[in-house]
Amino acid sequence: MRLLVNKYPGIVLLFFFLMSFGVKSQVVSDSNRVLLDTTKVNGAIYIAGNKVIKLNDSLAALQPFKPDPVKVVWMAAILPGAGQIMNHKYWKLPIVYGGFLGCAYAITWNGSKYQDYRTAYRDIIDNDPTTNTFLEIIPKGLTINSPQINGIAGWTKTLKAKQDAFRRYRDLSIIVTIGVYALTIVDAYVDAQLYDFDISPELSFRFQPALLESSRGTGRALGMQCTFNLK
């Protein structure tokens, strides 16, 4: 080796130079390969091959949408219809708000009728001649002496019955409103829980005659068979 160095110093220097350059190139190539094969999940840069793709700061945009049932229930309880919005079930909003509008109308109308008949009934049973709203509530074309009204005694019974009836209707309307409110919360919660539940449309039902084995194994009998197939 010493003889080779003394005799051919240029060749030896060239050999070591090429060798060091090859090692350096290999290290750089390996580092580049590691860098190119590295995927940053939570970072802002994703390197794939020779392409640089900018990502968001999180993977929320890359993951399928799945509502949080707890948040959905709280929002549905605070604001009716908000749970359906969070579940992206916008087509249910007309049903939800239509139900609440109908309930509100029922409560208002029945409550108004109850107050009218209540006031009339109180006026007819007191001894104050100046309070005569019970006459104003008589249907048009009739008087207190009409056969349909049957005088003061008959009209008193009618007013009492109407008052009690509209009070029940008002209370029932309030109960129905509470039920609709609870139903919207339950609907939002079930939708959130089953949002990604796969319901296959490949469901078939068959109703056909079949030969059925006897329970004792003595023979076969003709019968009808129902079959469900999930494909």
C-alpha cells in the first residue's frame, strides 16, 4: 500500500475522493428517500413523491362526518330543531316547526275560548246585574229565551260544560307540545347515534310454498315458507 502511494499518489487521491463522494451521495439519497416517504399527519405539509400538498391543521376535513350525540341532545334541548340541523337532517325542520306552530295555535285558541266561557260563567252565577258577558257569548240569532239556550238555568249548565271542555283541550294541547318537544330530542339523538349505521337496500322477502319436514321425521308436508334474504 505504501509502495502504491509513493508510486501513484494521484491515483490514490482520486480513489479516496470518488469513494467519499459516493458515500456522501448515498447518505443524501437515503435522507431524501426518508423525507419523501414521511407523511406528516398533523402538520401543514404532506410530501408524496416529488409533490408538496398543503393540508389543513387537522384531519376533520378528511374524516367522514359523524355528529356527537351528546352535543346534539344538548342543542336540541336548548333550541328545538337545532339537533336536526347538527345531524344535517334539514328536511325534518318543516315537520318540527310545523308541529310546534300547530301546538302553539291549539294552546292559544283553546285558552282563549276557556277564558271567554270562564268569564261568562262567573258573570252568570253572580248577583251583579252589570256583568252580562254571558249574553254576549250567545250564538247569533239566539236569545236567552230560545229553546236551544233553555233560559238562564240551561245556559249556566252550557257555560260550565264549555268552560271545563276548553280547559281540558288547553291542558291537552300543552301536554302534546311537551311530547313534541321530547320527540324532537329523541329523534335528534337516534339520528346522531345511527348516522353511520349501514342499512343495506338489498333486502328481499319471499313468501312461497315449500315441503316442510315433519317434527317426528315421518314424512313431509306441504306448507308456506317466509324467507328474508340480506345480500
